[in-house]
Amino acid sequence: MVNAKHLAILRQGVDTWNAWREKERQVKPDLSHVNLHAADLTGVDLKGADLHDADLSLTVSVFV
């Protein structure tokens, strides 16, 4: 199930998320089962993130 802390960081925007990812390299973000329908994920570093059963339909994404 989605980690509420990880989702809260993502909702703060790409710069905050990517800075957190850079600082916390050992953390595997858990965004499983989250609804990201139509979210703009352009530039968001999602490498290694758990996106199992996440709704990414109509999501704009360019993964770093």
C-alpha cells in the first residue's frame, strides 16, 4: 500500500521529490495502489519506485 509520507513528498512537486530522492537514495519509494490519474510526472525520478497497481492512466510522464 502507498506510503503516505512518500505520496506527500511527491505532491510537493518535482523539485522537492527529486531533492528527497537524491538525499535518501537507499529508500525505495512506495507508490503502490496510488491514484496518479492524469498527474504530470514530467521530470520526476521514479527509478526503483514501487508502482504496483498504481493508476497511471492518462499520466504525462517523462522519467528521469
